[in-house]
Amino acid sequence: MKTMSLRMPDYLKLAVNDICQSEKISLNQFILNALSEKVSALQTIDIIEKKAQKASKEDFLCALNQVSNNEPYENDKL
């Protein structure tokens, strides 16, 4: 595990400290959670973009044609 120094504006540090106190977590845990969420989101976007490059309209239409044409349930209607 590595240690790093972080500079942040005072207003942000105060806001994060308030959240940490109310959530009963450490500043370190908050930062790790925030970084993990961001990395996960960016990796998800990357995966979707890579899959989209392999996609074709023909394959999509073929899959769509295999779906039955049933009426939606009442609570699924817009």
C-alpha cells in the first residue's frame, strides 16, 4: 500500500470532514470510496464504448425481431 499527500481547498476539506463525521467514516475511507467510484465509472464507460465499436445495426435488428410483440403489463405502460 502506498501513502500520498493530497492538497485540497479548505472549503472542500471542511465539507468532506462534515460528511465523514455524519457517516462515521475516516477521511481516508471517504477518499478511497470516492476514488473507487470514479475509477469504476470510467472503466464502465470504457467497456461500453469498446462493446459499442463491435456492435452492428443488423445484429441489433435481428435480436429485436426475436422479441415477442406482447402488450406491456399495465404498470409498465408509459
